[in-house]
Amino acid sequence: MKKTLICLSALAFSISACKQSAENSAKEPDSTAIKAINDSSLTKYLSVIAADSLEGRKPFTNGEKKTINYLKTEFEKLGLKPGNGDSYFQEVPMVEIKSVPDDKMVIKSGSKELVLNYLTEFVAGSRRVQDEVSIKNSPLVFAGYGIVAPEYGWNDYKNLDVKGKTVVVLINDPGFADSTLFKGKNMTYYGRWTYKFEEASRQGAAGVLIIHDTEPAAYPWTVVRSGWSKSKLQLQSADNGMNRTVVEGWIGLDVARKLFTLGGQSFENLAKKALKKDFKAVDLNLTTSLRVKNKIKKSITYNVLASIPGDKLKNEAIIYSAHWDHLGIGEKVQGDSIYNGAVDNATGVASLFEIASAFKKFPKNPDRTILFISYTAEEQGLLGSEYYAKHPVFPLEKTIANINMDMMGIAGKTKDIVVYGYGQSELEDYAAASAKKQGRVLVPDPVPSSGLYYRSDHFNLAKVGVPSLFTGSGVDNIKNGRAWGLKQVADFTKNRYHSPQDNFDAKTQDLSGIVEDVRLLFDMGYRLSSETTYPKWKAGSEFKAVREK
């Protein structure tokens, strides 16, 4: 009898073990799916997406038509369904404005003046949908970092009336210069140039000029120049942008020093004073006038959406995202005028196809819906994702996660993978588990002051509460080490980022790092797709309260 009981017990254990093994294997993507993500197919996709024939993939151009139709065709080939009802496209109404300011911006102090040259010393434009705008004899006021952040007890506009005035502000946030302030070297959204323009508008300023400085900005003046020499896009609004400042722009750091000196001030002294909570804005005793002529075009651009409908929980969605757009055709640099955007962000779009291909290797669909979104107009200020966040296909409360891919594999195959905005959500725990399978580790952004968590499309989903993960190229290269990897990232930022030199060369490009990263992101998404849990924001995240509402 005892022997029988032992045998029955062993049988029960065996059945239980088999059941557990089956459950575990159901959560493990098989090797066929993993192998679908490879450098051969990546090369095929990148060779098309980053080709000259797509003309730099700028919205409102012939390059856009070619790009979005290519994306639709490839999603169809992979067997994906339309992601927006019966359509692969989501219309995004925008207005394109080509702003052309006066060639010279003149800063006056009594009989003295400082003359700034367009593109080399200043850039400027307007978001107002008007043929011509201008500021006349507008007083210049230094408003520190141009930040109003109650949670940090910070208000650079306290007791300041900026009506009719032009505010001059520093780039980044105070934490860059003083690690005891804000989040230290981890830049917050308050440090982004987009925020500074928004806040100046809320305060009622006539104009706003950001002082560019390469290190805290995380990119050189050439990036500012190339972006502002072209037409810019914005979402259409009922008031035609009349709630924005009349003029917004940038000046160089050396120009700022001369400007402050003309006003009888020391730039360095005022920059130090701006690091205090009790800082008070300073009238620079200067005025400026500037006229901006606008060429205006209203039209529709498109987000591209495709889906693998869920089997059991089809009303719950996991989003994989990557923006398809880049900067189009612009100023020639080293004889090339097509801004192909191979790393930024043909790599992300190609990765969408890779992950879709991997999911389609399974005999049945995942439990949850997998929604692939390639956004428009990221380079214009995250506009396509902003529109989607306001007009989601799946209810936000049923959107489990957003896994975003942008600028992949800069440092080749690495021992680590970078997580921007490290410490934000439980998605990092999923990513860490997937990284461990590869013998890799998650690390924070090695250049946290660049604020990349606030500079790609997942940010708009995060703002409305959807847990969002944004990983970047690791830096600890398998063969050459961390210092070498950091050098590759720095070289890309300095010499190829937002320039015509961001090209794809199938003969020389090392795609091994992208393959590993995409396999990792597929693995974690596969696990999420077979669960019923909802990842949460972590304590201390600024997005936690939004989700919990």
C-alpha cells in the first residue's frame, strides 16, 4: 500500500512537473521565432528605409508617400492586420510653416548695438499661422532656466510680467550644473527646449530665445541650424497657434556672452545666480526687433499602424513603436543634402518588422493584441505620437505597455543595454529578465543630462499614464570595452546625428547589437503578451499618479 501511494505520489508530481514545464515553455519564445530576428532581414529593410529614393522621409513630401506605402506593404507581407479599424493609416492633421526671419537680428542698448547673423549666430521662427509676424523694440529679460516647477519649489517667472518682452533662457535644467537640484544629471522634461517654448507662451511673452550650449544640450549648433533652416510642422489647432509666442528661437553661447556684456551684465555671474530658488529675472536693458515671414501649408500626414489581434485578450494591447520620419532634403553637408536617418530611425522601423516577423512564427496569435505603430513627425516635436495619445485606437487603460525603438545599435554588440529614464516602471524588470537570458545587464543612460527619455515618442504615451520603456544602444562593447562604446556614441552625436552623414552601408555596418537588442525586446513583449498582469509605474515616477487615476 505504501509502495502504491509512493507511486501515485510520484505520478502526481510528474504530471504537475510536466504541467509546470508546459506553462513555462508557453512563456518562452521558441528558437524559430528568435532566429527570425537576424542581420540578413535587417539589412534588407534598412537598405530600403535609409535609401536616397525615400528623400529623407519628411512628412508632406513625396518621400512620405513612398515611405508609408512601403511600411503598409511590408506589414501586409508579414501577415499583419490593419491597426486602425480597416486601415493601416491614421490621419494626423498638421500645418507646415517655413519661417524665414530677417537675415540680421539687431540687439540695441542705447546707441550701441550687436548684429547677429541668421543660421550662424541665431535661428528663429514662429508657430503662429500668419503670413508675417514681428516683434518691435521688445525688451530682453533673462529668466534663468525659464522653468515653473512647483514640485521642486521653482519659479523663474515669479513676479515677472513678460507681456511684450522677449525672455532669454538657459538650456537644460538646474540639475545639470548642480547635482543637488531637480534630478541632478538626469534631465527632466523642464530641461527640454520644447518645454521652454511652451512655458514662455503660457507666461504671455512676445518672444523667447534659448541659449545653446553643446554639453547641456547634448548636440552641437549644427543640429539646431539644420533643424531650423527647414520648414517645421505642428499639429493643427483651433486658434492657429495664436497662443504661442510671436517669435521663438536660439542663440549661440558666444553670442549670449556678447549680448549680456552689451547689457552691462556678466553671463557667468547671472548663470550662477540662476541656480538659486530665489533667483529673480534680470532686465538686460536691451531691446530687439525681428520680422518673420511664413509660408504656410495645411495638410494631412500619417501614422502607420498594424496589428496581430490577440487570441484571448484582444481588447488589451502592447505597443511597439518607432518613428518613420526624418528631416528630408536640406542644407548640403560634405556634398550631401539628403538626411537619410539610417540610425535615426530606420533602425527602429526595421526592428518593428523584425519583431512582427518573430510573433508570426507561432501557430497561433498571442493572448493580447500586439500593435505596431510607426509615428510621423517625431523630428518635429513628437507630433505623431502626441496625436495618437489624444486619439488612441485602444483605450489607454487597456494599453498594457509601450516599447519604443529609436536609434539602435550604435556601439555594436554589447554586454549591457541602456534604459533611458532608468527607474520609471516595472517594464524594466521584464527587460532585465530578458537581458539575463542573454548574459547581459540593464544600465542607466551614460549621458543622463541628454534627457532622452523625454525626446522620443513613448514620452507622449507616458504622459497619459501608459507604462513606457525606451532602451538605447549599450556601450560596453563585447570586444572593445566600454570606453570604445562611449566613443562610438559620442562620434555619432557629433558627426552624424541629424546630418546627411547618417547613412546605411550594408558592407560596413555592424548590426549584431541591433539583433541582440531586438531579440531582447521581443522576448519581454512575448512574456507580456501571455500574462494577465498590468505593469506599473514605480514609486517616484512623475507618471504614476496619471495611471492610477
